[in-house]
Amino acid sequence: MKSLKIGVCGVGNVGGAVLENLTNTPDIVVSNGGVQIEITQVGARKGKSAVPYDLDVVTDLMEVAKNPTIDVFVELIGGCDLAKDLIEHAIGNGKNIVTANKALIATHGDELFKLAKEHKVQIGFEASVAGGTPVIKALREGLVANEVKWFAGILNGTTNFILSKMSEDKSSFDDALKEAQELGLAETDPTMDIDGTDAAQKASILSALAFNTPFDFSFVSYGGIDQVSPEDIAYAYQLGYSIKHIAYGSLDNGQVNVSAFPTFVPKDQLLSQVGQQMNALEIFCESIGSTVYYGPGAGPKPTASAVIADLVDLSNGGWPESENKKNQNTLIKECKQQFSRYFKLDVKNEAGAIAKVSSLFADENVSIEALIQNEIKDNSPNENFVPVVIISGVLTDTEAGRLQENLEAMTEIAGPVKQFRIHNAL
Ligand code: HSE
């Protein structure tokens, strides 16, 4: 039986679940991975009161990173500054690393992997993307023989949970968010979930593995579900769609684009059926077609499952060095992919207004595939303006942005114009 001595820093939702799993049911790990994992030390800033187990707990996290008896430093504190400092010290002290920290990997991955290589140690980061669903293992091991052309995925459990609750149970945004927080799905600051940052960081990590690009989160364009209203969800339902937060990555002639936005998904597509806090990722390779990965993407237990899988892998020699491959492809900001779109605008209720709207679509050479405008009733909130929803033909993000600006400049349109992509297989 192999043995692994670990130091765990961070005892929040995920850290707590890792300690619980390894303390209460070490046999699972032993029988599945043939390794005895011993928690040698725990770093908890709140001290022993935060750790309900008989373990060596220290409040100075650096003590764990420097502890000479530890083989693996498990970083579960999140954030970038302290986590990076701790990991760098742990690597410098010859320790392998396991982390769930997507912000850190998406921002400083290249630097950390270089340092790890110099010190002949490895970094496991399965828990950083899609929680308990092993998508990183799929990319760096299972699909290694193929060139990935694109991926499309639901990568944030909290926002998928909120969108599902709003559309299926008619919950309010606030109630759904509160429930997600109670389930331990959301980040400490849920802004990162809601504004799309969390999913964008995960997409950036997937891109580095799928397309051999640098770990550079600054190239990802993204938006969040804070743009989605109950009204949009109702229109989506009426038109045969659900709204999901979808991250895309695609490779075209050596250029890679990564983005993540709320997206209309036709009801008959697989991603449309992904409810609750589940994540799903479709990865397309020219040679084999699509493979799809589905499972719990957030929450203490699924994330702890990925952390423990990394520990078992480390005890078995770690991973192929795909993240250290020479960068082969270039990240670009501009998404050249065309999408059909949902547009929502408030149009003045007067003769010729819709004709002007449709002429702006014609100027972009894009068709109007569907249009909803209901008659204004006496009790409507605003008798002068009527909500209009348009499903358009395909446009790039640049073309759609230009059309949106031109619509907003019309005196017959009140307030901002909203537009979302409509998912299609790339
Ligand atoms: N807050 C994240 C989510 C947790 O909801 O997906 C996993 O990264």
C-alpha cells in the first residue's frame, strides 16, 4: 500500500468536505486507489475550532507549505495572492500541489506549471473545472490522441441552478441565489458566479488544455446571468428555448477564441436539458466527433471528489505533461463564430417604428426569423412603448454589437436593447 502525507489549507465548504471524506471513509480511497492518504497537517486561519477532527491544526498557513514531512500541499483557500504565495513556497519545498483554485490557474497557470517543472513536482487541478465531473482528465488523458476543434459547456453550477429554478419553479433570482448559497454551490462572493467570471476562468483553463494555448484569462470575453430577466425566460419558453450560461472555445487556423455568455438553447438540444447545479461539456474532435461529459459541477462533495481523485493520481505517478507543451495556438479576442440572436427592445407605439427597426436588420444583411409584439392593453405599464422580441439570422458578436448600437440610437426605441446568442453546434 502506497502512502501519501498531505497538508490541507482551507477548511471552508470544499476543505471541510475533503477532511470529512478522508477522515471518515479512508477505505474508499484505499480500495479504489490503493493508497493510504494521511492528513498530516491542516492550515485554518480560524484555528482548531474550525476543524472538528483530531488533527494537527495551525493558523499560519505558510507552516503547512513548508512542513518537511508533507508530500502534497492541498490548496483550498481560493483567491490569488496568498494562494499563489503558498503554492510557490510549497513547490519550492518539493511538494506536489492539488488545488481547486480556477482563478489562480486561469491567471497564473503558466508561471506555476513552469515552476513546478523546474522543481520536478506536479499540480493537480481537476477540482478547478466542473467539480466532480472529470473533464480535465478527459482532455489531458482520454482525448490526448485527437485535435480538439471546439467545446461548448455549462461550467457554473450556481448560475445553472438559478436559471433552472427561475424557469421551472418560477423562483425569484434572489431566492434561487440564496438556496444555491445554502447548498454551498456559490463562491464566497457570488458576484463571480453571477457576472460570468467563474465560468470564464474555467473556460480559459479548458482552452489551455484543449488547444495548447497559454493560461491567459484576459482573452476571454464574457457576460453574466445578471443580464437575464424573468421576462427573457418567459419569451425563451414561448419560443422553444431555455436560457443557459454557455462557454465556448474554438480553434480556427491556429487561432483560438474563448467566450462565455447567457445563451438561448433550443429545447431539443442536450445542453438545454442540463438542470439544477449540473455542468455539461461537449468536446468536438475532428477524428471522433463529439464526446459529452455531464455531472455535478459545484458543491462540497463533488469538488472534494475531484481533489481526492488528484491525490490518488499523484500517488500513481501523476499526469502526462500536456500543460507544459509548447504553446501551439494563439488566443484571439474576436469571436468570428456567427450566432442567431434573440433581441429584446421597447419600441414606440407609432406608425413606421417596426419598419425602421427592420430596416436596421436589413442594413446588416440579417434576416428576421421570428418577431413577437403583443397588443398594448389599457393596463400596460407604459402605453407609449411596446416590448418587441426578434429572433434574427446569424451575426458575429461585432455585427450584433453594431446592430444593437444602431437600434439604441433610434428615437423610437426606449432604453437599452438586449441581445443573447442562440446556441448552435459549431
Ligand atoms: N461556484 C462554482 C459553481 C463552484 O457554482 O460552479 C465550482 O467552481
